[in-house]
Amino acid sequence: AAKAEGGHRVQLFDLAMRQAADERYRCIEDLRVSLTSGAFEVHYQPLVTMADRRPFGFEALLRWRHPTRGLLLPGSFLTEAESIGLMVPIGEFVVQQVCRQIGIWREVGLRPGRIAINLSRNDFQLGANIAGLTEAIVEAGVEPAQIEFEVSETVAFGTRGEEVVEVLLELRRQGFSIALDDFGTGHASLMHLHRLPVDTIKLDRSFIVEMADSVIDRALVRAVAALGRDLGMRVLAEGIETEEQATAVRELGCECGQGYLFGRPMTAETATDWLARHKPGAMPNFSAEAAR
Ligand code: C2E
Ligand code: MG
Ligand code: MG
Ligand code: MG
């Protein structure tokens, strides 16, 4: 009987695997179509200075308005998109949307500040076309100073780190700025931070969440804030949801923040209303930028 039961379990397991595979396959088919059918959108989340909570820019975040599953977050489809080589075209799409939106805001006299665009590791691999992205930006009449490219720490310090650094240096030469995303989640060492051409360090949300209960996390936030100051890098804390977190982050020396407390990711239309109500402040100035 035990054997039969075991066999039954194996069948159930097979079935679950099959269903998961089918779902993945359907997701991939939907993805291919979506990129050309206008089902992807870019949403905008404010980036603020902690001292006065005024926005100095936005992060552009990809959304997928799925015909049956609703509005999907990148976590539920980026892995599939990457597996079929869709990350580079997605990057082109996001750049194009952001440039278009900056143009629309300019026409109605709104100044969004600096827009942060996420790059994926695929953007640094053979066959990627970062030069194509920067050309599209310049051709759209957007100043490089208006764009910050975000690269996650695991990419910047990964196996092809040296090549990534070369690309980042070139981006900076052209006047773009660079943010090191999800800082603290990988193997980045504080000792090596100064070797990267980075304007902004984005402290990962996990530190902000745990901060209240964790001496270690508080110490890390404080240390990164101090190092950033000394190296002339802006330090931004991700995922601030509560007043307590905002106060702690400020006291530990972080100058910039992002999180639901200040504003959620919004559609372009909602961000337009939001911008009209919140006057962006000047870009916080830091020694490294001034020196360049
Ligand atoms: P990320 O670059 O670290 O983006 C920040 C994420 O934190 C966003 O998730 C944002 O919605 C979320 N977030 C911001 N404030 C809060 C908060 O107070 N609480 C909580 N719980 N979350 C907060 P999202 O939009 O789901 O994006 C997830 C990741 O997907 C991004 O992490 C980024 O790595 C990737 N991604 C998003 N858009 C793009 C894109 O256009 N291109 C590429 N290559 N990757 C993207
Ligand atoms: Mg990011
Ligand atoms: Mg981030
Ligand atoms: Mg993150």
C-alpha cells in the first residue's frame, strides 16, 4: 500500500510540475506579445531628501498590465523575461517611455528632477546596446544630467565587474549619473566602494525593515552614510514606510530616501498630479559631482 501511495504522490508531483511549466510557458508567450502591444507601463516613485522630504527625482519602475491577471510587478515576470532575452528590449522600452514623459512634463512646465532607470545585468553582456540607450536619450532632447542609471550591487561587483565598471565610467563621461542599487545584499565590500564610479548608494530595503530591532543594521546604515559622505556619494535609504524609520534613517545620517511613506510608484498620470502638488527641490549637491 505504501508503495502505491508513493506512486500516487509522484503523480501529483508530476502534475504540479506540469502545471507550473505550463503557466511559465503561457507567461512567456504573453510576454512576447505584450512588449509590442502596449501592455507594459512605466510607473514613477518619488525620491526625496530626508531633511525636507521634497522630491528631487523619481525612479522609473516597470509594470505589466496583464489582460487577465491585472497589474503585475516585475518580481512576477522579470525572470521569465530574462530567460527569453527580453531584458534588452525592455530597457529600450523604458528609456523611450521615460524620455517621452520628460518631454510631456517639460511641455506643461513641470520639472520632475532626475529620473532613475534600472539596468539589468543583460545590459552589460555581449550583444547589449547601452550606446543605443544613451543615443536615444540624447536624440529625444533629454540632458544626460536628468538620468541616473541604477545597477545592482551584485552586477557591479559580479564576475564581469571590471567590464561593468568600464561601461559605468563611459556613462559618467557622457554626463549620466550612476546609482548602486540594493546595496548590502551581495558581496560588496565597503573597502571597494571607492573603486566604483557611483553617485548614489541605495541601501537595500532589508536594512531599513530590520533597523528597529537590529543593532547590526543600524551600525551598517550609519557606516554607509558616513562613508558615502566622505567619498562624496549620496546615500539613499530604500523602502521607508513609517515615521519611525524615517527618523532613524535621518539620525543615522542618510540624506535621501524612497518609500511608501513619501509616495508609492504611480502611473505617469498620477505622478503628473503629484508633481504639480509637490514642488521638487534642487538636486542635492555633493562634492564629487561638483568636482567633476
Ligand atoms: P529596485 O530597483 O530595488 O526598486 C525598488 C523596489 O522597491 C520597487 O519594487 C518599489 O516598488 C519597491 N518599494 C519602494 N518603496 C517601498 C516601500 O516603502 N515598501 C516596499 N515594500 N517596497 C517598496 P518593484 O517596482 O516591484 O520592482 C522590483 C525590482 O524589479 C526593482 O527593484 C528592480 O530590480 C526591478 N525592476 C523594476 N523596474 C525595472 C526596469 O524597468 N528594468 C529593470 N531591468 N529592472 C526593473
Ligand atoms: Mg532600482
Ligand atoms: Mg533599489
Ligand atoms: Mg531593491
